[in-house]
Amino acid sequence: MELTEQRPVPVPAVVGLLRLTTRTAARQVALAEVLSEFCARRELDLTGIATDADLAELTARRGLYGIVLPSLAHLGAAPERVMRHRQLAEAGLQLLVVRGRPARTMTASTADRRRNRRPA
């Protein structure tokens, strides 16, 4: 029996996704560095960084393991975020989040309950 370490194992390919509300070069560079460091620590191959990309284009890429985000806010506002998260899940892509809570599949009803929740 051979050990896995003795056989070449492909590094999972990911794409960084940034939704830039403030389009400063410094902000984009800082976020790109965060994604790069995250991927390096987890032995992921960051093949590129997309800004406000069409998810259909990203989900069509062959051999892609997942999408890396600085935070879930980079998927868009709450209703859009739910739709985009579902679209990525249907494509079989992992959603990796650098900061904040790990991503999980949210249904529209969950998003509606959160939006309608009143502060105590």
C-alpha cells in the first residue's frame, strides 16, 4: 500500500471573489493579499480574483473547487446573497470565507425571518 504523500495530489483550485463598493486600488490590493494568505495557509491554488463577476461564468469553469470570499458580504445584499450561495452550491462549488461565520446554505425563508426580526 502506498502513502498519499508518495503520490502527486493536485492542489484544489479556487477563485477569489471581491465585491468592491469602494473602488480604491489600496482596498483591492489589501483584500487580494488576505485571500492569497488564506489560500497559501490552506494549500489552495488561488487561480485568480474576480471583482463583481457573473457567477455563471465562474460556475462554468472546469476543475474549480470553490470560491474564496473575504466575508459573506462579498456575495451581495441579503436577498442576492441567498440566491448566489444557492447557485454556487448547485454548481458543486465550496464557499470558503476568510472572516466571519462559515457559510451555510440558507433558504429564502431563513433570510426573510432574519430580515423581519425586530430588536429586543
